[in-house]
Amino acid sequence: MATPRLMIVFTLATAGVVLIVAALATESWWLLPVALLAHAAATAVTVVAIKRTAAQKEKPDPVTEARLEEEHKESSGHGESGRGDGGEPRTVI
């Protein structure tokens, strides 16, 4: 889930809870269970969205990925890379 989607989830969850609280302000006590369920649902949706976002792994952009692949081919083709770092692949952040 991308960051804009996460922001949409936060906004909708907040709007839903605010609307239920506004409904409670009308002193209709039968809306209390509805408000609690809406709050629980909004919390669950938000937590699931956060977990999905946190579970996504970052991928390098295609240009960086191609460069790393090319460096790996060069280092494995000549035995030692000649870079002086033991031929270990580098990680680009």
C-alpha cells in the first residue's frame, strides 16, 4: 500500500469516527454501540494498512539495479573484482 493510500485510509477512518461522535452529540444513546463498532472498525482498518505498509520491502530503482547487476557480472567474470574490497557486492541505499 502506497503512502497516499495510507493517508486516504487515515482520513476516512478519522471522518467516520468524527461523524459517529457528532451523531452521539444528538443524545441518541442507541448510537453508542454503533459508535463503538465504527471506532473498532476504523482502528482495525488503520492497523492493517500500517502493517501492510511496514511489510513492504524497498526495491532499488531500475537504473541502480542494472548497475549493480553489471558490477556483479564484471566481478564474477574476472575472479577478483580489482576494487580492493574483496569482491563483495556493495549495497546502495
